[in-house]
Amino acid sequence: MTELVTLDAYGTLIEPTTLKIQRFLPATIERVWAYLTESDHRRRWLAAGEMEMKAGSPFEFVWRNDELTDPPGERPSGFAEEHRMQSRIVELDPPRKLVIAWGANGDGEVSFELEPRGAGVLLTLTHRRLPDRNVMLKVAAGWHMHLDILVARAADTGTEPFWDGWSRLHGEYDERLPA
């Protein structure tokens, strides 16, 4: 249990272009799996988009980050109210592992691994092939904030406004991650 108490909320680089971030979720593995794979659940913490649960299946993420928290906070310039991204399922092992291509060309890859731990689930998210530091900072702040919202949804608690948290975390990751 000590491991869960000391879990670092910040993502770390495990390779020069690979970010790993973990969260303990106070929920069953089936409930967490639903938050990863079912559009109605996923849109409450990340992005909407129907998925056919089959490796190789394409899908579209639809982000509406202004809808994740009330209030949403101040959206930074350069970010649209809605963002869409084509993707596909690379690997599927329900309810333990989901790997998706990041982008239509699969330039990046994101894996979600679930491991039951006591009264909850350890979620390990690994984002591979981040192209440069600018993208890495945005992605690190984004995943951190989205996962904080997922934890809040699983625990039925609140969290800070999405965009305010994202902006704060972007600055913190700028100091934490190597230049």
C-alpha cells in the first residue's frame, strides 16, 4: 500500500521521447475500463468518440475540454473549442490493456494498462514517440490534467478548472522535463 501513497502525480520521461504517468483510481477495473473505452464515460474526462472494440479498428477522438470542468478556466490562445483526431486501436486486452495510435498516421502511440490494487486500480499511461519538447510539454500537461479529472470522476469529487490546471502544469513540466 505504501507504493500507492507515494505515487508521483507527475509524468516522467522513461526514454527521450516517451512519457509515463500513473494514477491510482478508487474504482473497479471494469469501471475504469468503461472510462477508457466507452464514449459517454470517456468524454467526461478526455474525449468523446465511439470505438469498435477490435484491434485495427479506426475511431475519432473529439475533445471539448471546456466541458470537462465547471468552470473550464481560461483557454490559452491557439486552442480551439473543439479538436478532432483520427486514431485506431493497436492492441486490446480487455479489461487490462488498450493501445491506440496517436494520430491518423500513427506517429505516436498511447498505452493504458490497468492493474487491480487493493480497493482500486493502478492506471499506467505511456505516450511514445513524442516528436519534440514543445509537443511533450503540451502532452504532459494535458495527460496530467485529464487523468486528474478521471480520478475526480472515479472518486466523485471535484478538481480545478481544466484550462487553469493545464496552464499551471505546462509551466511545471517546463521546469521538470529536460530541455
